[in-house]
Amino acid sequence: MKIKVNWEHKRVKHALERMWLRGISSEDIITAIRRGQKRKQMTSGLIESFYSYFSVIYDELFFKDIALQKIYPVTVKIW
């Protein structure tokens, strides 16, 4: 399934600011989403992916017709 990260959404502005402050590139975000250990947050339904020294919190939509997984990053945390 192909992954597409939507960087134009309103909610992504916060994630982009956090990425720039922490020196994390967009390729790092995609790698974290693919390879990181995932945990679903019970209160909001968002997914948190832990990878290397940071974690990405995002929302995802699946489009099975065209085999596409659309990702909406919410924020980036360093741990």
C-alpha cells in the first residue's frame, strides 16, 4: 500500500513547526511511520509511532480502491 503524507492540511502546520525546531526532515517522518512501533491513543483515536529519538502523532485514512494510505501528521515529539 502506498503512503501519501498530506502536508497542506491545516492541522499539519503544528507538526511542520515542531519538525523544523527539532531538525527532523520529512523523510524521517515517513520512515518513522513505516518502521516505528505504533500505539493507538485511546482518547483521540490518533496513532503514535515511536522511532529512533522521536515520535510522530498522526491520523490516517485508508483508500482500498486505489491502495492508498493517507497520513495527516499532528505533532512531533522528542523523547
